[in-house]
Amino acid sequence: MESLLRTLVCCLSVLVWEAFGANRARGTAPLVLSESAAQSRSADLQQQPHRGLLAPHKLDLGGGTAQCKSRPVDLVFVIDSSRSVRPGEFEKVKIFLADMVDTLDIGTDGTRVAVVNYASTVKIEFLLKTHLNKAALKQALARIQPLATGTMTGLAIKTALEKAFTEQSGARPHSANIGKVAIVVTDGRPQDQVEQVSATARAAGVEIYAVGVDRADMQSLRLMASQPLDDHVFYVETYGVIEKLMSKFQETLCGLDPCALGHDCQQICVNINASYYCKCREGYVLNEDKKTCQKELKAAVMVDPCKCEAQLAFQRQAQVTLQGLTARHILNIFSHPSRLFAELFAFHCAFLCILVYSKKKSTETI
């Protein structure tokens, strides 16, 4: 019983010392917590940028040459130049195409453009690999002439699929994950079948947009276009207002650069879809306004040498006490079986107290 009481006193001493140490350390705890919170917040902003996302910025896409960083696509224009398209109207189509090119990021690693011109016959004006810079491409568009008769839209789509959207003609392989887009512009009713050939093209991964002008047959446009039809079928009354479609195709083909258009981030602006969020440089954290940054606080953790020495002294004293208990009783406990259990229990409790205390302090030191 005496040894058991001594063990309980030992354990109580450990608890009292813990309470005393915690009370002395209370003044430095908020600084350490502040540092931890700042680090956690900084790491959270880097791993989950959407938490710093600002309200989406509405971008003006209409009718202009907004700064555009187009997603790379292989783009083929399929244009109707039949007799119903007057020379002046055909010039408006070419202006529309040139304005579209102005908004795209043309190049070997960017968007590549080809043109398929059709009437009763089909002519590939140039391939995807032919013009890989914007100036040459616009000059080639300006040289296109109308073909005058017939409206073989199905044949034109078939030609685009079989001769323009091939790797030999400059299309990127499927493994490159580059989109293939065909924009068909027509003002009449096709004189051939478009449904099956359009379905074949779509099945091959070509996204088809159908643009109808004036007398265009809406049913044929729907048979050509990809789903959803509301996003892929367009109609304008005359070629004179075809530029109204610019904004829609900019949204489709253009990854606009919101940061380049203007932002209010103090340090770093990061684009995300049609908006942006703000980040801070290393060593800074984002403020609550999600725009400005402040220097990250690094709290200094003070070490109390007295506290450290006192802990070591306590551990040494506990070890001496335990050794004394063992030395005095190890020889006669076996002659008193009833005391054997009590002594073993007392020894076990004392050992656990010291072990738990030592592990806890080692963890705090690390």
C-alpha cells in the first residue's frame, strides 16, 4: 500500500508540473498559433485557388478584336460561294473570316486554319499546314474567289473531313487532344444530302457549326450541326450583319485573357475560365479582400532554459525514486505474494507516468 501511495504521489507531481508549465507558456501560445494559421492559410490558397476567386468579370466580346488567347484548334471554314451569294456579299464573308482570324492565336502550336470553298464543285483554297502566321493567312483569304453555281454542301463537308482534317494536311493527331472545328456558312438549300456525311464527320470528332444567311434552309442547318443545336446553329438575315456572330465564335474559339484586360490584384493575377483570381508572392498571404497581400508573420518560439533544466531534474529525481523503490523491495516481494501484485502495479504506474511524460515532451521539442 505504501508503495502504491508513493506512485500516486509521483503521478500527481507530473500533473502539477504540467499545469505549471502550461500556465507559464500561455503568453507565447498565441504567437505560435498566429504563425500556424498564416502558414495554413497560405498553403490553402495555393492548393485551392478557387477560394480566392473574385466575382466573374463580364467581358465585352461584341464586334471587336478583344485580346484573345485562343485554345488551339484545327479550324476549317466551309463557305458557300454559289450564284445566290452576290459578289459584294461574298466580300463580306471574307471580311468576317479575316476578322475571326484577327482574334485567334494562329501558329504551329496554336490554331491552324483551312478554307473549303464550294458551289456545285468543291475547292480547297488552302490547308491547315499552309499558312501558320496571321499575315499570310489574311492575304490568302483576300485572294479567294467565288465559284458561282450550285450548292453541294454535303460534298463540301465530305471533302473537309477526308482531305482537310487529315494529318497529311496539317491536322494534329487525336493523341494531341486538339479540337477539330468546322464552320459552315451557307445561304441556300443543299442540293445533296447532308445528314449522313455530317453524322460521319461528327463521329470522327469534328465539331460542326452551321451558319445560315437569308434564304438558308433551317432544317438542313440542324441536320449538319453538332449538339446542342442551340449552341451550334445560327442565323442572320443578311451578309451585312454576319459580324454579329463574332462574339459568339470568340466565346467558342477564344480563351480570353481577363488578366490582360485589366485586374485589381496587388501582386499576381491568375486566369481561370472567363474570370481570374489573385495570388501573392512567396512570403506573403492574401488578405480578406482577396486582392491585396501582406507579409507573412513568422513568430519566434522562445525556449525557457529554466523550464528545460527543471524538466530534466524532475525526470532524474523520478528515476532515482523508482530505482530506490526497486532496490528496497525486489528481494522480499516474492515472500509476500499479496504484495507482489501491488508492487508490480505500482512499478507499472510509475513507469507509464514517466514514459508518457517523456514522449509528450519529446514531441513538443520536435
